[in-house]
Amino acid sequence: MNASLNTWSDALSELYLFGLPIGLVIIAAVPLVFIALYALTYGVYGERKISAFMQDRLGPMEVGKWGILQTLADILKLLQKEDIVNKSADKFLFVIGPGVLFVGSFLAFAVLPFGPAFIGADLNVGLFYAIGIVALEVVGILAAGWGSNNKWALYGAIRSVAQIVSYEIPAAIAILCGAMMAGTLSMQQFNLLQQGEYGFIHFFLFQNPIAWLPFIIYFIASLAETNRAPFDIPEAESELVAGYFTEYTGMKFAVIFLAEYGSMFMVSAIISIVFLGGWNSPLPNIGPLALNDWTTGPVWGAFWIVMKGFFFIFIQMWLRWTLPRLRVDQLMHLCWKVLTPFAFVAFVLIAVWEIYVK
Amino acid sequence: MQELEKAEYSSVRVTPKGEDRVIIEKDLSSEEMILNMGPQHPSTHGVLRLECKTDGEVVIEAEPYLGYLHRCFEKHAEMVDYPGVVPFVDRMDYLASMNNDFAFCIAVEKLLDIEIPRRVEFIRVIVSELNRIASHLVAIGTYAIDLGAFTPFLFCFRDREHILNLLEWTSGARMLYNYILIGGVAYDLPQGFKKRTLEFVKYFRPKALELQKLLTENEIFVKRTKGIGMMPAEVAINYGWSGPMLRGSGVDWDLRKEDAYSIYPELDFKVCVPDGKSSDIGDSLSRHLVRAMEMEQSLDIVEQCLEMMPEEEGFDPKAAIPKRIRPKAGEVYGRAENPRGELGFYIQSDGKSTKPLRCKARSSCFVNLSAMKELSLGQLIPDLVAIIGSIDIVLGEVDR
Amino acid sequence: MEDTQENMPQSSEVIAAGKVWHVLREKFGDAISELDENPFMPFFEVRQTERWREIALYMRDSASLRFNYMACLSGVDYPEEEMLGIVCNLESLGHHGHKIAVKVKCDRNGGTIPSVAKVWKTAEWHEREAFDMYGMIFSGHPDPRRILCPEDWEGYPLRKDYQVQETYHGIKVPN
Amino acid sequence: MGLLDANISKHNVLVTSVDNVLNWARLSSLWPMGFGLACCAIEMMATNASNYDLERFGIFPRSSPRQSDLMIVAGTVTMKMAERVVRLYEQMPEPRYVLSMGSCSNCGGPYWKHGYHVLKGVDRIIPVDVYVPGCPPRPESLIGGLLKIQELVRMEQIGISRAEALKKLQEKSIDPGQLIQDARQGVEAS
């Protein structure tokens, strides 16, 4: 099965034009370009529209039809803004911060399979790599917060680092549960293992009666890792003005924003790959209605994973615009005293299930 | 004299309560940092400035600095004649202009010793209760925003707009009405006011419930506010707190009952005091609950007033306004229940001029805010934000 | 004032204030003046300014008075008498319910009034405001600074003879 | 735009259309600084809220001055606050705009005569682009003012100064007094 899938991408990767490996470039670039586009326009635009509809408003309306060009205008404007590096800032850290943040958030996309063919690098430790590389963001955030030489930014950075580092533990254990079910760390393998004619039945979430526990734990932890409400204390607007990016202007600010939406999609994609079958169609084959077969293929794969990602992003937005924010100590309490123990419990239970029951 | 000093210092202190209070470990060598919060900060509700001494996230001390919106109300009051003071009074607590006007007119009318027509009293109570709801909506909305919930804020503003429409229809202005005048009101209620107001009351009741669901029934909201900013009743009285703040501390005290001004003694309402089931008496949540309860109470009062109000054809609400407002020499302290507490006016008249000799506004927020320093001792920064929000300050009134 | 008192029966408020005044008169004698029994705001004056704090403490703590609530403290300027003063509106909240106003005066130039900020904490900011606006000094105040105007503001704005300064930090002040 | 400013004096077709795109971007995403001073701030909040919804125009308040393009001076500026307002203005990145909202920040408003502590017009300390009258202005007038700022942005070009853009705007815009007079004459004639 593996081989048959790869023939398609192999054929593409062997495509050379004028001696340049155009095929490889397409394979690597399509997801990234898509994500950049997504993160730039539809993520921000979607968030603004969804929040607006939740709040009895219309949201962006005047810039393009239904405000569809709003984000484009924002980015173009941010490009034109004066780039201020304040005098007392640590210039090196201040400049490098957003870069590290951006790189950390987007490097993880390399191992994200967008379909049977679209994958930047099918590493055999793909999942491990994704978790590890996202942690690089912490460095960027700390550099940005410290380099700004602003007390609010410093608070935001310290909070953020404490939060991300702490929540990585329950998140990693929850993901480990998934890895245990799959017996692999390769992202593409995850998808292949969850393939089958009965659609969603083959997803890990429904393959194991305890799988919902690591699923929920990972979802909550991922909210905290991406600094989304109710865990948005690092950029808590009412407390810390704008958190670690208080001092950033123009394009640097846009880059931070972009990285944030990028990692939002990243965690949504990881959760859908590990627990919800990634690019596999959730529709089952029912007798003559071969829904699963009809909705499987390279393009369908990209469609499904993007849809699953959007679904989780929608839930993230829904929570964000509904819930108030937790306090710092409550956040840590939740992480260390609730999520981590439960993650361990889930780990043991799944191990028992995998060894003795299955 | 020694005894005297002792007795003074034995006056009460606030002790922070709550099981998960953060304790600063003494062995940790940590540096204090001075953090300047405001005057431009999203959660200071205007231009308040707090100078916080912080140790990490813990605020060791927060010193409020006022005066960034000092608009010299008292000077203006001495420079213009009595009716001319009313617009300036409007601009003091700009969220509850009607209530401000009401308090000022009560003070001056006390000095003038004039009879107010009954219908005027009803109109005054209706508009000021409507304005109280509007003001509490802003208070609750901004409190939600302080705690990170953005949507309730917009819901509050959406519903507030209906009240503003009603009041605009009555007075011609959206926010600063200049409607309640000394001895009367500017216009009679418009035709059909009763119907539309009842429609609003009917519309608003479920909306208030929805707001309750979003905030008071939300676990995170309760966690953020319960047991935060505890103020025992004794201390609250010593600090001169009033209004929802004092009632939040469990003191059964409402000027509408105590002073029984206007037609309030004829109306059937209870003083809102939290029952202590869902909140600790005296914490931020109690104060929030009092405001939420008061909104519903105000709806009841408006309904009652609309029911009881005498209908008069061709009623002239300005009939009782004296031709020339020149009170006889004397001093008066008149007060009324503002959404934020007791709003009092100390007015001194020399009996000769048409201008007050001295007009001091006892602003409720100013007094309520004075406890900030003590409330903030040893709190976390997020709690500090929660406390400021629960005090519900309007800087226009604090600084005047 | 005379004829209003004759025409009107004394309200319960004034009667209660009279009782309070009697208690204080017994305790402090001539330190306090006669009660002004006007129907709007019955008040007495503290003649011996330096005893104001003592009187205040007694008013707060004695069982028969219990003025635990200070509603208002206003600074007042009396240019004809060359005096500054404060007017305090006190109330016994939740205990007896009676109200009374107290006036304390001091000299216009550098006069001091004992601070009651430790008796009623609410007085702390009110006194700072009175100092800010009128310039009387409250002896024993825990934090004697300006509160509304900037620290380096010139003059005391609410005095009747106040002249606005021309510039403040290079910004023109008057219109 | 500093470099381009100096070198380009004649506007050719290419630069103008680039101008148009850049101006379009700037005018469609005016982020005001979310800071309020007094009564007008409440009206500003009401304008941002559901009923008037400034986000329709892409106007979306930011709490940090570093990320904002527009400063809405909403309310009375006092002497104590004046220095802070200047500082906030200086913290904003170029190109920046100032909208003075309400009589108080236009000229001192009701505090004109006796307000010893009130700054009589925020234009004494920072340059103002658009004034919105009213005490407080209705949300509609605030939106009107913001649209005026958008018009001003549209008038700007690489190589011309803000003052020239303002002049161009003035030439282009119609005097409402004249309009009213014309309408009156039309009514009288009929």
C-alpha cells in the first residue's frame, strides 16, 4: 500500500524541468505556500468573521466583498509602517525574536502530510521532530520579550515560557499514547494505519475506548501551547497590554502574528493526524455507496486534513470568544495537578489495552 | 495621647483570604520591580495610574495616582449659576448622567425648599433607573473584558444601546442628557414611551439571564473573582464605601431606602445583598452579583413606576422650576444613590448670588477607590485587574 | 434662617443631631460651639482646632454616638474671615442612624488642622483633596501630597483669590 | 518612505498606481489605539461595539501604541495627561494620524473658560488631522471622521507632504455650508 501511494509522489519528484527538480519543489512548497496563504488570510479573516457573528456584528465588510481582502490590506499596511527598534532594546534579541518564532512554528510543517503525496519530509521520527521543533518558539518568545526591554513584554514572555514548557509535558504524554497505539513516530505511517473502508471507525479515537482521554488532554494542552483563550495569559490584553509583542511594529508584528496562526494550524493538524486519521476520509463504505473510496485521493487527502484542521481551529475560536481567562497559578494548577496525572493514567491504561486486550 | 494613637491604629485592616493565595517565599532572593500601570492601559478604565511594586507576579503594593481627568468641576460650579451646573454634573459620571443630575437637583431643591410635581418625580425615577441599568451594563461588560471574556462586553453594549435610544427619545441626547433640571425635567415623556419601555423590559429580562449564564455561571469567571479583593463590612464602612460595593460586603444599605427620597418609599423593592451562597461576602464576585441583581431590580422599579405614574394631558414638567434660582443662605448636603454608590453634593449658598459659594461633589468612585491600596496588598497582577474592575470606577467622577 | 426655624417643626434629623450635640457638649465643653439647628444640615463647629482628632475619635468609638461613616469632607474657603475650613458630614451607619456635620477652621496662611485619616480611612483622600484645592495642612496625615493636580502645580485652585498660572511645562494654560 | 520622498518629484503613472494600492491598504486597515480619556471614550467604545461595528471598515483597536496607526483623542486632555498623550503619540510608528474626538479635545469644550487644569485643544501639543465636533459626538459622526481620515490617506502620494495632502483634500471636499445654501435656494426657487 505504501508503495502504491508513493508512486504518485515518486513520479512527481522525478520531474525535472531545465535540470531543476521542480517536482520536489512542488511537493515541498505546496503545503507551505498553502499554509502561508491560509495563515495570512483565512485564519485571521475567519477569526474576525466568526467572532463577529458570535457577537452580533458583521465583522470586516467594506474591504473587498464581505471584507475578504481585509487581511491582505492589513499585511500591506504593516509592510509600510515605520520599523521601530527602541533605543533601550537589546537590538540583536529584539530583531531575532520574531524570526526564531516564525522559523520554529513553520519548520514543523515539513513533516506534516497533506495527503498521500504531499509531505515535505517523511521522517521516521516525524512526530518527535514536530513536538521538538515547536518548542523552539519558546526561545523566540523569550528573546522577543527580553529584548524589548519593556516590563509588560517581559511579563508576557516569562508567562509564556512557563506556560509552554509546562504544557509540553501533558501534551507530549498524550501524543505518546497515540504513538503507542500506532507503534510508529512517522507522521505518514499514522495516516496509513488509520486507513480503511469503514472510514472513521479506523481512526485511533474510535479504536480504543480510552483514546478520548489523551485526545482531550492534548486538545487542552494545545490551547495553552498556542496561547489561546482561556490560556491566553501571555498576551492577556487587559493585563499585559499586548504581551511579549508590545513593542513590535510593522512587519515584525505581522511575522509574530503569522507564526501564531501557523502554530494554531500545526497543533490542529497534529491532533487530527494522531487521533482522527489525518488525510483519511471519515466517510465509510456502506454497501454499494463506496463513500470512502470516492473521497480518497491526493486532493481529497489535502481537503480532509485541512477541514479537520479548520474544525479544531473553529473550536479554538469558539472557546476564545466565550470563556474568560484563567489566572497564572490556576493555569499551572491545571497543568501539573490535573492534566499531567491524567495523562499518565491514560498512558498506563492505553498500554494495558494495547498489550492485553487488543 | 498615647491611648489616642493606639485607638486609631486599632482601626481595622483587610486580611486577604482565600485558600490558594500565593505566599512569597522568604528565602528566595528576589528583586522588587516598579511597574507602571496606566494612565493608558486597557484595564484601568480610563486614565487611572497605578504604580505597582511587584515581586514577580505578586503586587506588593499598588499606589493609585489620580487627576489625569481632573476637569475642575468644583471651580466651574462656583463660576456658573445653579442651572448651569447641571451640564457639568452630567459630565462627572458620564455613564450615569441622569443619576448625577438627580442627586444634584435633590441637593439644590432641598436648599430651595420647593415642591416637585408628582409626575416629574416618576419621570425622574424612571429615567434614572433606566440609566442605572445602562451603567451597570457597562460595568459588567468591562469587568468581563478585564477577565478576558470579550463577548459579554459586546452583548452589554448591544443591550445598552436600546436604553440609550429610549433616553435619547426622551431627552434628545445619547449620553449626557441635561434632562433633570432643578425643580423639574426638561420635557415630558414622549407619546408611547410606556409601551416601548415595557417592550424593552420584556426584551431585556432574558438577555440579563444570558449574561448571567456567560459570567456568573461560568466556572472560570467564578474562580477568578471568588475570594478576591475581600473587604469586611466594618472596614468597608470605615473606608466610606457605598452602593454596590458596600452591599457586596453584606451591609444592608441603600440610600433609596435609607433616605427615602423622591417616590422610592412608595415602591416595592428590596435592597440587594448577596446571600453568600455562591460567593464569599465581601469579594469581587459579590460586588458583581449585586450589580447583576440591581439590574433586574431596576427593571421591576421601572415597571412599577410606569404602572403608577399619573397620566396628565398637556403636562408641563417645567412648571415648578423657579423663575430665578437663588437659594437663601445656608448649607446643605444632598445625596442620592448613584449606580456606583452615594453621590453627594455639599452646597453652600450665600443667599445673594445665583451661583453657589461652594459646591463639593462627594464622588462615590473616588471614595471607593481609596481602598485600592489596601485591597491590592499581596495580590497577583491578574487579581489586581479583577479588583479594579470590581470597583467599577469612572474616572470622570473620581477626578471630577 | 430664624423664621424658617419658627415656621417649621423640627425634623427628626435635627432632634437626633441635638442629642448628639448634647453628648459631645458634656464631654468636651467649650471645645465645640453651639449647634446650628438649621433644617438642611445641622452642624457645630470645633472651636479648639487641635482637639478635632480627639473629638473625632470619640465620635467614632463612643457607644452612644458611633459615627462610623464619614459621608463627605469638604474644604471651604472663608476669605472674609481669613480662614480656611473643612466640613465633615458624619453618619452612624447601621447603628443609630443619626447624622451631623462638623466644621473645623484654621488660619488661611499656613494653618493646620489635625488629620483624621486614621480615624476614618476615607478621610485620607478627602484631606489630600482639600489640601490640593485649598492648601491647609493636615498635621499627622500619612501621605500629605497633592492628589488631583500635578505635584508641581502652583497655587490652590479653589481659593477665591486663585490666579491661574500662565504655563505648565511649556504648555499655555489659560485660554 | 523617506528615500523615495527625496528622489521622486514628478509623479509618473507607475508610482501613482503603486500609491493607490498602498493607500488602499493603509486606509482599509486603520488600527486606532484603544485608549480613552473621558466621556467620548464611551461613545468610542459604543462605536466599536456591535451596533455600529467599526470592524466593518477594518478598524480594530490595538492596545499597544506600537501597533496602531491612528490615535483617537477621545475626551478631555488635562495638563497632567498632556505629556502622556505626547509620549503615546511619539511611540506610534509613522505614518500616523490623529483624530480629535469631541469638543474637549478640539478646543477645551465646556471647560474652555474656567478649566484651569484642562488643555484647551489637543492641537496645542500634537498635530491633529481630523476634528470631530460634538459633546460627545454620536457614533455616526465618529464614523464620519474616520471616513474623512480615509479620504486624507487617499490623497497622499509618495513625494508630497501631509500638509499638501490636506490641501488637496480641502480642494476636493465640498463645503457643507455651500451645499446647505444651495439646497435652501433651490427650495426658495421652487
